[in-house]
Amino acid sequence: MAHFRGTKENLEAYDLIVTGDLGALGSRILKDLTWEKGLDISKNHVDCGEIIYNVIEDEFQGGSGAGCSAVVLNSYFHSKLMTGSLKRILFVATGALLSTVSSGQGESIPCIAHAVVLER
């Protein structure tokens, strides 16, 4: 949301919006939250964790957002950009700064995500 507000880009400017490793549940939550704020990303959002792992919402899913992002970006999406089947993607490699102590104490999990536009 911050990217779209800051750049004044519209959703149609991107072939895909790619996240790191939200998994099936996280992807659904992201789509719901952005829809509530007036942005329907359901048609062009994909998640690297969903690409690698089975898309079953009730299973523990995923691995490392950094790992999933690196693998899928540098293989699958890179080749699609090079062949021209994708022209422009918004790549948001999601990440949580986890601490077993703070989450065990019921504190929130700080997160950061850098939005990078990749163009052919």
C-alpha cells in the first residue's frame, strides 16, 4: 500500500506483485487487507512460498522468506523477464524479525519489506 501511495502507480502497471513466503494463509490475508483498503491484488499476486510448497492453507507451510524469494526470483521470474513473458513486476520480499523471547512474551513481531520494481 505504501508503494502505491508513494509512487502513484496503479495496479495495472505491474504484470505481477510477488511476495516472499506468506504461504497460502498469509497470501489470503494480504489479499483481504489490500481489498479492504481499495486495492484488489487477487488477479496478479503470487507468493514464492506458494510456488515452492504445496498450496494447502491448513498445513504448516513455508521456510525462509529470504530463501524462497531468492530461489524463485533468480530462477523462475528471472527467466520470464529475460524471455519477455513478464515485463514488469513488483517484488516485495517479506520478512519478519523473529525473536523467540519477544513472541513468547506475547509482543508483536516487527516486520520489514522492501519493494523492488524489476523491468525488462
